[in-house]
Amino acid sequence: MKYTPSQLWFMDAKFGIFIHWGIYSLLKRGEWVMHNEKIPISKYEPLKDMFEASLFEPQEWVELFKDAGARYVTFTSKHHDGFCMYDSALTEYKVTNTPLGRDVVGELRDACNDEGLKLFLYYSQLDWHHPDYYPLGRTGQYAGRVEGGDWERYLEYYIGQVRELAVNYKPFGFWLDGMWDKPDADWKLHDLYQMIHSILPNALIGNNHHRKPYPGEDFQIFEQSLPGEEGGVVKNTTYISDLPLETCLTINNSWGYNEQDHQHKSVEKLLEYLVKTAGMNSNLLLNVGPRPDGTIQKEHVTRLIRIGEWLRKYGEAIYRTRGVSVEENYSVTRRDEVQYLMITTKESNVLKVPFKYARLHSLTPLKFELSNSVLYISEWSKEPIEILKLE
Ligand code: H79
């Protein structure tokens, strides 16, 4: 497959930060709280009058993400609750009508531009708030909407909103989600993608529908598991296309801020994901869910900083590489003629590797010998992941 310059940029970038932030953050129980707790629109809407986010500093977010080694940011412009985090002309249900009163997407775009990070916009095609999202899908039955909305009008609304995002914010790409709520509906995908590409010919479109990519999509998304892996709540397709790949992942088990969720993955685990996704030729999109006040919880900040420290030391094995393979104990990436063998589990001191008598040298201070495609490790380093370079 011949890749466009945007796709090549994307594949080289390797690491992005996902942000889930909206009025659901106020309830501190994740971005699905409206559906999970059967909160009707009449009770949920008033959250917008409480959204002050007095510590929202997009510049600080973006500096942190840059320090973490991320090359791009993907932000929820509208999640399933239907609330818009940008200044849409098509609804009053938006962040500029909150006490915060600022255009969050616009400010984040400016901050990203200042720091040289690319911006992708997440947009939920599923909408638990819009009266024309009808017939209802598999979720959103407790919102209290009257029956009889007009699906054609909803299509105009949502495609119109994506058009606004394209025209007004010119993101590097779009990250769509929620189609799985009505898998058999006509979402006018062809029109949607054509519209985006007519306004922004180079924009990258990805859609988290968990299926084989559709024509017009520029990258393929996997959620909460490595490409091709089965299992978990999300039924990703096991089909891996030729498109650039991206795997999105939560640090704990929540996308939107969840005060009760303390199951944060260790830095070592997160680095293992980064190395494995790179070995699979995929990007990693790692999520943070800022608090309602606009700050990012310290458990996540410290992890991002440590990932950044690691990438500053060993980023040559990740950035601008292509995946070669992922094995039980190690992953391999390459850049032109150079290959990197990254050992993710230090269980066995004897590893069968794909190199014969090659000239390997270590980037991490471990002691090893290679003989006849077998690597004998006599001493591990203290680094979470051992890296050997083959030139
Ligand atoms: O934005 C984040 C999540 O809120 C969103 N995608 C990520 C990036 C997401 N929503 N849902 N899921 C991910 C997976 C959930 C699927 C299920 Fe279901 C919802 C399983 C059961 C309820 C789909 C709908 C399958 C049955 C009903």
C-alpha cells in the first residue's frame, strides 16, 4: 500500500495522548455515567451550569503531553452524552454556554499548534441527548426522549457538526466512535468521509466501529487490546488491515475521570504496551481523563513524565520505526536497516531470537552473548525494558 504523507507522519509519530473531558467529568464516575446510572436528560443537562473548570490550562496539558513524548493529541469534541466541547452553531448544548464559557477545542488547538503537536478530534456519532437520534440503538434508553425523532434530521445534524469541526478547527484527523450503537443504520459514512476530505484533503479519518475498515478511512483503530487480539468488553475485529494502526488504552480502567478507579497500570506495564504496539506496527493512544476542574490526576501525570523520560533515552527504538514482530518475551521494530529487539519479560535468560550471528549491541546495560540465534543473558539491567540494537 502506498501511504500519504499524513499517514507516514502518523506511523512515524507512534505515541499520542487521548483526552476524555466533558460535563460527565463532574460526576467523577466515567464518561458512561449518564447511561449506566439511567440519568435522564432533564437531570443530566444541568451539569452544564456547574462546569467551571477553573484550573483549565490547555498550555499546561500540552506541555505535559510533549514532555511525555507524545506527538499528537486526540480530544473528545462530543462524547455519547451529546455535550459539545466546542462552539457549535448547531446546538446550545455546548461548553461556551457553561460558566467556563471558553471554546475548549479552539484553545486546545492553539496550544497544540504552539507546541508542535497535531490535534485529532474525537466525535461520537452516537448521541444520548439529541431528540432525532431515533430509533434508539443499544444504549441511551433512559434519557427520557419522546418517541418519533427523525433520523434524517439527525444525520444532517451530526454530519453538519463534523463539517463545523473541519472548517473551524482544521484538525489533523478525526476519530469517530459510537456507530456500534446502531450497527445496521445508514450512517451516510460515504458522504461523511467525502465531506471531510473535500474540506481537509489530508485529514486522517479513523472510526472505532470495531469492524474491518470502510473505504475512505485512513487508519484502523483497536480499543483496549493489541491489534488482532480478542477478548475484553470491546469486540474489536481480528482483521488487521494495511492501514496505519492505532491502539487506544486507558491508564486505569476508565476513559472519563473516575474517582473510584485506582487500578492504574504501572509505568512498566504502560511501556510494555508501547513496545508491543510498536512491534505490531501500531501507534499507542494513551488516555487521560482530566478532573472537572481541568487538572490531571497526579497518578497519571507521574506516569506520563516517566514514559517521557524513557522515550528521551530509548525513543530511537520507537519513533519512526515499523513493527517487525511481537513474541512472548520481546518485540522487534526496525528503521531502514537498523532493528531493535526489546525484551519485555525478563523471565528467561535464554531467548531464541530472529538474528543469527548478527552484530548486536545493547542500549540498556545488560550483559549478553548471542550464539546461533540464541541470546544468553548473564546480567539484566535495571531498566524496565532491555533493548538490543542490530546494525
Ligand atoms: O470513548 C471511549 C468509550 O466511552 C467508548 N470508546 C472509548 C474510546 C466506548 N463505548 N463503549 N465502548 C467503548 C465499548 C462498550 C461496548 C458495550 Fe455494548 C456497551 C458493551 C455493552 C455495552 C455495544 C453496545 C455492545 C452492546 C451494546
